[in-house]
Amino acid sequence: MFAKHANLSVRGRLVFWCVVAYTFVTLTSMTIVWAVTHHHVHGRDGKMMRRILEDLKGEYAEYQGLSSEFRHCVDEDAEEHNANKTQISVLSTNGDVLYATKPVLHPDNRLRRESADLFDGNRIVVTYDINDSVDFDWFLASLLVIIAGVSILGVAGFSRFLGERILKLNNLVEEKDRAIAELKTLTDDIAHDLRTPLTRLNMAAEAALSADGPSALAGKVAHDTEAMVEMINTMLEISQTGFRIDRTPREELDLAEIVRHSGDLYQSLAEDQNLRLTVAVPEGPVRYLAHKAKLQQILGNLLDNALKFTPAGGEITVSLEAKDQSVCLTVRDTGVGIAARDLPHVFKRFYRADASRNCPGNGLGLALVDAIVTSYGGRVSCVSELGHGTTFSVCLPNF
């Protein structure tokens, strides 16, 4: 039960040992209850039989042997203690039955016998049918086992529930730690990647003061500040999406229509670069609960990448497939491809493979795609071979 919660660490092990301790205490308590009850029931039977023997032994001496008065006392005692379950016999020294009450108990029954010697050498025997006591033992044992089993299962179920709550708490703590790490990374990224445009602005300002004049500086400032604002907005959107800060309700969309529309928008750009863009979607609508702008960002970034890194004469294919449990979007190109050493890093922020160093962009597009897809509970993957094109696949779960 706890194997799946092996990462609960100290708290998880504490819950596990609490269940073990509770199980031990429960079984021990039930065993003690059964033992005490068993001892009480069978001890009561033994006391009753010994009391009968003591009474009859005294009466046998009082009436000077097996007289009619003594036989009457024997019959009364048997009747008083349930004549159907009790038999009292007087045996001679050689074992012959001198007197016995009716009925004779069946020898196959579970019987208990107690005896005492009489003053003349004869022997008095009390036989008692303990079937009911034994049956009660079994009933009590079965009842205690059922109670213990239900109790242990209840505690185990509660512990499983508690373990899951602890696991969720651990996940929240881990998510908080990731958020702190994300904030640090975000700060480092901003410091690193804003240094370059700020340096350019400083150099442009110095040059403008000596040659170009204020108008050239203004154009440079507008261009670089716009790039910096776009970069900052994208980084903030990645962080908000990754940590599900955006609480905007989803709307039911037709994915097929969105893919077709995006294909139409990029068709003219593809033609300008002498590229063939093909869109393949199901004929009917593909319903999905999402944010339209975010789905358009996924498509836009993947198509931008394909257009940047596919030489003239190449081909880009966008396809959408609806499955039982998911919908899958694929963007495939015949471009320059990605080296094997770069593939594990393509979804990291600001990461740029060697082939993209000289292309416009800031390395945030695929990181944003990954954040959006992950926030929907989906996954994005990349398959590529240097010089033979790249395929990005986005699979989103159906809700």
C-alpha cells in the first residue's frame, strides 16, 4: 500500500509505523479479550461442576451411601443445572455404574468431566455438555477477527488517505521550492539577456552625441526597448503559465478551425520564402476546452520556428488528429534540423542551438509552448536529425 508513497520520507514512514503499531495493539487486545472470555466461560463451568460434587459428596455422607434420599438429591441437582446437558453418575470401586441420571449424554459431544471420591470408596462423576461454550468460543473469535479486520482496514484506508494528503503537501512544498528557483532563474535570465540591448542603447547614445544626433538615438531606443518589453512579457507569461497563476476560464473551441486559420495566416509568409505549407485536419469540428490565445501561441511559435529554419524549396506540414483520450498536433518541416546534443535543451528558456545563433529571436518561444502544454496536462516532444528536418508533437488530454 505504501510502496507508491515511498517518497514520503520521514512523515510517510511515520504513518506506516503507526498503522503497524495500531495493527499490533488491535490484534493483541482482541486476543486478550478472547482469552479472558474463554477463561471466564470455561472457568464458570468448572466451578459449577466442582460445587455439585462438593454438595453431593456431603449429602452422600449424610445419607450414608446410595440411599433413596441421596438419589433424589442427585436428580434435583441434574435438573437444576439443565438435565439435557448434565449427567451425574455414581460408580463403584471397579467402575460399575451404581446410579446415573437420564439422559445419557452422547459420547461424540464435547464433554467435560469432573469427579470426586466418596467415603466408602465409590466415586461420583459429573459430566457436562460444553458444546454451547465451545460454539460461543468460535463465535467470539470470529467476531473479534471481523472487528479487528474492519478496524485495521479502516485505519489502513485512513492512513492511505493521510499519506496522499502528505504527498500532496510535499508536492506543494516542492512546487514552492521550484517557484523560488524559477524566480531566481528568471532574475538571472533578465540580468543576462537585458545586458546586451542595454549595452547597445548606451553605445548608440554615445555615438548619437558625437555624430548621428537625437533622431537616430530615438529610433534605436524605440527598437531595443520594444524588444526588451516583449522579452519581459514573454518571460512573465511563461512563469504565470507554468505555475497556473492565470485563472481565466477555458472556453470550448474548435481546434480544427484554429489550425486551419493559423495555416491561412502563415501561408503567404511561406510562399514569400518559397516554402510549401500543408495543413491536414479532420473534416468535422474537434472540440476542446482551452484558451484560444494560448493555442494560437503554440501554433504561432512552432510555425515561426519551422519558417526560420527551413530553406527555400522545403516543406512544412501541420496536422491535427483527434484520439479517444487526447488530441495531437504535429508540425513537421524539412529544415536544417537540430543536433542530437541540443535536443534535450530546446525547451529551455534562452537556449539557442548553433544553427539558430544568427537568426532573429530570443529563445523563449519553445519555452512558452512547453509551459502552456504542461499547464493543460499535456506533453510536447521534439524529434529531429541534423540536416533532415524537425518534428514537434503536442498531445493534449481530452477533458
